Amino acid sequence: MSKIIPKSIIQCYDCGSSEVSFDDTKMHCSSCNSDFAVRGDKIVFTNLGDDDVSNSLDKIKYFVKKNPKFYIFLMDLISPVYRRDKVLKNLIKDVESNGDLVAINLGAGNSNISDSVSNIDIFPYENVNISCDIGQLPLKDNSVDVIFNIAVLEHVPDPEKVVSEIYRVLKPGGIVYSRLPFIQGFHASPWDFGRRTREGMKVLYKEFEIKKLNNLGGPTSGMLWVVQEWLAIVLSLGSKRLHMFWFMLLLVLTWPIKFLDVLLVHHPLAHNITSGFILLGEKPLNGGTSK
């Protein structure tokens, strides 16, 4: 179960005022007179659902995500990306060892990386504490200790705006963990807008002190996804249904190849075609609340 977000750090989604109150069914802002639905421990600012997912592969993912443990198992097994990530594991351990930290996973989906972490997503999944656009966070300035965003910024149209919001809500000295793709095929969840090179990651997080910038997966993972997609396109003969069939079959048949990245992820030139990047950054101690 995800950690409840303290109401003391929540502000109005419409006007940014801290003059908000709560009852069993709604959150009310006395400054702009807006009301937002409260469902148990969940605050719903956006209420997207099945009808807002149009991509056929993502419809399958959206359905499977409703069972987060099974979804994670499938991703670890048949995903073309070698997903070992010591940076994430160590950061989660640090959060769990200090129960007073406010740690939030942005774009969490229905996953729950730790009971010590709160979840925000545009879809009101079961494990989500706040449902909203992560480019407009209903959180006060300098109020969060740690922010995770795991393979989410490629799915927003303005990642710079999201990073600006991350900077705003993090306390000085606060930590951001970010995972972004580089060589990966199109994957809508429910949209897909962009990729980042190693240098692009540095530019995106230019206001942060970058502590780590590692390869995600590696060159084999980058190659495998592209080859799977290429073969599915060639074998589909122009049929979207056949493309789906071949792509899913190729996922099942070829996933073990990704484990070549156990060695290749550490190659000095792996970043040229790696599947993605992992960044760990810190907001400067003298940092303000906006870029």
C-alpha cells in the first residue's frame, strides 16, 4: 500500500492556493471556490479511464497494469530491456530507512515501488494517491524530499514543464530519480512524444546537480527492441492485427537476448545506442522554487 500524501503540503490544482479544506467526499479551495473529488485516501483532479487509451498495445498494458505484480513480472521477463537498476534500489532503501521523508513517484501507474513512497498519476489507479497532470502538481513549493519518475517523461508533451515542477516542489537538497528512453520503439501510455540522448538528459536537468547518469539496459536492449519492431512490421503485410501478433510472439521468443547487456551495458561507448538513461540529481541547497 502506498504512503498517504500529507494534506499539509497539498495546494489547489486550479489556483495554487494553500487555502484548502477536506471532508469525506471533496477537497474545497476557499480562494477560487473549486471542489475536487476525494475517494478515501485518493484525491482526483483528473479522471481518465479506459476510453482515453486508444493504442491497441497500450490497451493491453492498461488492462494488465490493474494487476501490478503480474505486470512487473511480465516486464522483467519479456521486455526487450535489461532492467537491472542499483540506483533505484539503493534510493528506495534510503527512503525506507527514513520514515519522515516525503517521497513521491510521478507517473506511477498502478505500481507501488515501496510502502514508503506516495503515487501520482494521470489515471486514478488503485495505488494512486493523487490523480493529476504531472505538469501541474497540486503540491506546495519546497515540500517534497524525493521524487521518482520512471519511464514517464517520454509520455508527456512538455517534459521541461514537468522537470520545472519537480524542481519547484523539491526541498533544497531534495533528490530526483529519472529514467528516460533513448533507443526504444514507440510505446504509447497513452501517448509517446520523445526520447533523450545522454547530453539531452543533462540539458533537461540543467538546474540540478547531477550525481549519476547511467545507461539503462544497454546497446543490446536498444538493438533488440528495434529489431523486434522491424520484423513485426515486415511480417505484418500492412495489417495492424498481424503486427500485434508478430510483435507479441517476437517478445516471447527473443527476450533472453537482452541479457548480453549484463556485460555490454558497461562498455565505454554503450551510451551511443543504449536503451535509455538513469539520472540521479540533487536540487542545490541554495535553489529557489522555480527555474
